[in-house]
Amino acid sequence: MSVKHTILICAGGACISSGEESVKSVLEEELKKNDLEDSVRVVQTGCMGSCNLGPIMIVYPEGVFYQKLKPQDAKKIVEEHLLKGKIVSSLLHRGPTGKVEPHAKEELPFFTEQVKIATRNLGLIDPFNINEYIANDGYFALEKVLKSSPEWVIEEIKKSGLRGRGGAGFPTGLKWEFTRKAPGDEKYVICNADEGDPGAFMDRSVLEGDPHSVIEGMEIAGYAIGSHHGYIYVRAEYPLAIERLNNAISQAKRYGLLGENILNTDFSFDIELRIGAGAFVCGEETALIQSVEGLRGQPVQKPPFPAQKGVWGKPTVINNVETLANIPVIINKGAEWFASIGTEKSKGTKVFALSGKINNAGLVEVPMGTTLRKIIFDIGGGIPNGKKFKAVQTGGPSGGCIPAEYLDTPVDYESLTKLGTIMGSGGMVVMDEDTCMVDVARYFLQFSADESCGKCTPCREGTRKMLEILDRIVEGKGKMEDLDMLEELALTIKDTALCGLGQTAPNPVLSTLKYFRDEYEAHIKEKRCPAKSCKALIAYQIDPNACVGCTACAKVCPVGAISGEVRKVHEIDQEKCIKCGSCYEVCKFDAVKKVDAVDLKLNIKNE
Amino acid sequence: MPTILDTDPRYEELDKYIDQVKEKKGMLIGVLHKAQEIFGYLPIEVQHHVAKKMKIPESTVYGVVTFYSFFTMKPRGKYQIKVCMGTACYVKGGQKLLERFREELGVQGDEPTEDGLFSIQEVRCLGACSMAPVVLIGERDFHGRVTPDMIPKIIDEYRKKEGKKK
């Protein structure tokens, strides 16, 4: 029997955690029951990107996009769509106007506005099946490269203008050239898959959804620099990526696409996985090298750069996952093609992980130079619950917050640096009016202080001192001089820390001080948190005009601070209240309000 | 302090793994991952064993164990509750989840509950930001868009699971 339908099920991280596996097992059961096993092909793909709609299923040839599926929905799809040819309209995506969009992938701006290079195969192929990768031009670039000279490959990558996607944006071709020219017979390629920035999941999705593209990219890098051995350093937090990489490596070896005498040439290349153990600093290349060697992941002074002296003291090229995933496409389609996309100094596309207060949380790939507004509002669908956009954070703990007035900035390496943040690996966390920018700065600084390896004083002591000041400010105990001290510390750390972690750790503070100084001042001078988020500065109060006496708040209060009879106005005992916010969450009548504690004449409680 | 005796049969499994990888360079972190998988944690006796077997100074092994947050020298609960403290989760109330878990389980930090069933861990971004705030229990059970009032039910699920087994 021939295949009549192909069903793609997204098996990205978000879909799995929202129940993809049980949807799939019901689907398979139903196919069996209805004798459709041979005529319907089910493919588990990598992340389709629209993570907030998961679990997702697309039924071909019609291309019908089913979303937010529950296990029993799979039965409906089999009975209605597959057997009777009727689209199950209740499972389709609905636009903001309520319009049904059966072909969401071809209709939603979220999909149509994207240009996919690094994520070309995500949501399209089965990451467990090398044949599907090959069918989509996989390993063609490797073949082409093996017929050319390493110099040509380096020249091509240089011409393409590709820059490192891990954060700093160093030209990839140049990095390869330095490593090729470095003296020594033994050289290494490392794939940096230690994606540690909170709010970033691009690399994870590529590793899970298209592991072969990374392997092929590494092999091309190996050929170009004259290396026969590669390491993929991947975080222990990504067990699924590890599983799929291991599978992909052994498949590629079986096909003669990895290992000895690849494609019957005299080029040999082997790849080994190294699993991290939970240290953010290991994303920094010199620390990563230490960790690959099995040691404490502490950075070392540069120069010498890894291109001269890397793992085991040998010349080493370190590229990020997304960078490597771009390589095969550049080789296949040509440097000119790649360079025609993007801006003058930043070529190609960039993958962003959208999260935080945004409607379409997920993974998007757009040409460099796309404006923040387009990414956040057109593609990302804007802010939920009618709230106002306040800022977008890029670059994780090394980056900064960009306020609304710069939403029309075209995103590339230079423009973001000018705004006091960095491209970073591509995390974009959107914040709305309820997010306190002082607290955000504090959060990132806490992260950097915790993750500081302790080797150099500016980072180890400096970040801690800055954190102490910020802790004081969010508790309403700050002084105006604190702001000057914060700035002085920040600039000193930037100039004197040993590695990238320390040098960039003050960025979240500097950028919020620049754009949201008024919020800092409100905390210090007025003891108010404008976003009503800092626990010490707010209180919960019940609006007597809105309260209907439903008792929901009293029931949920963990400390019994709320009193009141049924159908009568309730009241919060401020002495007992621990400000957990449970009443606020549970009230259906918007009767629980957050107010400034100063207005209630409450003493700011000393811990 | 519980100790693991020299005669513990689990050492054999570890030794077998070390023999398998001994040709490769720089495998200490990999071996420690394996050891923690076998023993559940890395007490000093296990570290000494690894050092001796791999011919690496004990100080180096200890240095690596204490550097990386994945390695623990204290036993952990059977179900490790990993509360994500990534940016997206933090913005969406991850801290409140942490507080509620501690309150419900009556623990302060990362120590296991009295029955040994649970321990709570604050973890770095789990990369499931679109589901924020998230909690990962064990290695595979993801709970997305968690609110504090869901927590007693989540804990009960695991308690029930254990009850059945007993």
C-alpha cells in the first residue's frame, strides 16, 4: 500500500513537555486500530518553533496544522481527517480575530516572516534518521568540500561574512585561517554547545532537531583547518540533545560520512562528546577547553588564543552550534548568496529564542537587520493580556535591556552593542510593565556572581559588592550614592576582569541604569517599586468596592491573613501577610490590588 | 554521615566503566558523571576510589567535584525537584514556586526530606522558556506553566506513586 498521508509531529523540548509523547502513542494506536499503519507515515521532527502552540501536528499532503493537542485529539484526527477527509476545525489555529487558519505554517506571520538557514531542517525532518537529512541536501557540502582545497573553503567562509553566533561575533573564516596557519600537526575542532544563557534555547533546538548539520559543519571545519578530531561540549542539562547527537554520530559513521577515509577520500575525522557538569563559565572558550580536558573550568589569560594553543595545548577552532549549522548551506549555495542576506557588517540570519511576556514564545530565525519591533510584535505577536511592552533583554547575563524607544533598531552585532547590550547567543526575554528593571539587573548580577569561578578578584569580589548594593535598593534601603558606586564598580570590573564572563557581567546594571534610572531613583527616594514587583516595597490590599466575598483569597492564603465572611468584603491583615501573591493570582474580580507599602504607612520590614 | 564501604559491589560497575575509557584523555568529568549515576552522590570515599583507579591526585578530583554544580557530595532525594531559575521563569514567578515547594516539604535548602523522597534544587535555565515557569522532577518529568497552588498536587502525585510501590 502506498503512503497517503505523512504526519509531522513536533518533538521539540516544549512540545514534549506539553505531552507530545502521549499524543503520539494514541495516534499510533488509532492508526493500528483502523488499519492505516501502512498508508500513514508518522515522523517525529525537531522543534517547529511555535512552542506556545504545542503539541503540534501537521498532516500532509493537505498541510493542515493542528495545535495544542491532547491525547484524545489524535483519535479525532484519525477518524475525521484521515478516514473521512474532513478537517477537524476545533483543533486549528485561530488568529487574533477568531479566523480559522488551517494552514498556519503558510499563513501565520510567525512562520512566513522567517528566513531559515541554521534551522532549515527543524520541524521538517526526523532527527533520528540520517536519510532524511541527506534527502535535504545533507552531506552534499562535505562532498563538495572534499573535492576542493582547504584554502578554498576558508576563502568561501570568509567571503560569506559569517560571524560567530555564540555572542562576540568574530569572523568565522578568519578564525579558521588563523588555526590553519598555526604551526603544529595536531589540531582540534570544538563545537561549543554549552548554551548557558538563561532564556536561550536555539542551540538546544538545533542539536535536538538537526544534529547532522552540526556534525557536517564540524567536519568541514576540520577539513579546512587540517584537523582529524572534534569534540562537542554539550551541557548536562540537555539529555535529549546528547541522545540525538550520539545517535547521529553512530549513523554518520555507519554511512562512511564520519570516521576513517570519509567518502573514500584520505580525509578522516572523528567526533567525541563531552558532557558539561553545570558551570556557566564553561561557555567561555578558555574555560571550556579546561573542562574538555576534564579539569575545573577556569578561564586562562588570552593570548595565546585557542587558535594557537587550545585543547591539549594544540591549535583549536571553537565554533558555536548555530555557526556550524550555517556552514553546509553556505558551501552549497555559495558565499555570495549568504552575503546578500543581512546588513553591511552582519551577514545571514540569526536565530532568536523568544520568551518572557510574549504571545508567541518560541524559536525564530530572521535576516540580520530585522527590527526588534518586527521580531517582537509581528512575529512574536506582542505582549499578552493587553499589557505594555517595557523592555527586551538580549545577550543573557552579558547583555542588557533595550527600552521601547529603540524598538525600530535593526538588529545586528553593531547596533546592539551601540545600545549597550550584545547580540549574545540569541535569547530575547520580553518584559512588560509588571517587570521591575532594578530587580532584573539584580537577577542577572546574582547569576554572574554565583557563576563567577573565583579566579580573578574584580569578578569574584566586584560582582558580589554590586549585588549587595542592588539587594539594598530592592529592599528600599538604598542611598543615592549607591548609584555612583554601582557605576564605578561596573566600569572597573569591565576593564579588569580576566574573561568574558566578568567583563560583561556589569552590562545588565549599566544598561538599566542608562534607560531606567528613574526606577532606581523611585526605589531609593520614594521607596516605591514602579512595577509593583519588589516584595519589600509593596503590599496587597482588597478593594472593598470590587470584592464580592467569594472567599477564594481567604482559602488560598497560606498564613491565614485574610478574614471576612461569605458575600462580605474581605480584609488582609498586613502584619500576618507574607506577600506571596496567592490571593492576587486567585481573585477573579480584580479586587486584590498591589499597592505601595509606603502608602499604607507600613514600616518596611527589616529582615 | 553515610559511608560507602570499600567492599560495596557498586565499585565494580564503576571500575568497569573506568577501564573502558582509560585510553581516552581527560575523562575525569565523564567518570564522575558515571559515579554519581551509580551512587547517587559523590562522597569522599568514592572520590578517593576514582583518584586511585585513574591515578589522578585526590585534590584534583575534589577540585572538580566542588567546582561543578551538577556534582554533589551530599545524598539527594529520590525525586529531585529542579526549579528553573532562568530569566523567563524568574520573570514569571519561579521564585514563588521555590518558596512554595520548600514550605510544602518543610526543607530549607537542598537537603532531602525526612522520608528521603524529595530534594529541591534551584537550577539554571532548562531551555524550556516558552513553558515558563517550569519545574523538572527527576530527569524527564517536565511541569510547565506551574502556579504555586499546583504544587501540593504535584507532590502528591509522586507520594502516591511511591505508596503504590510499597
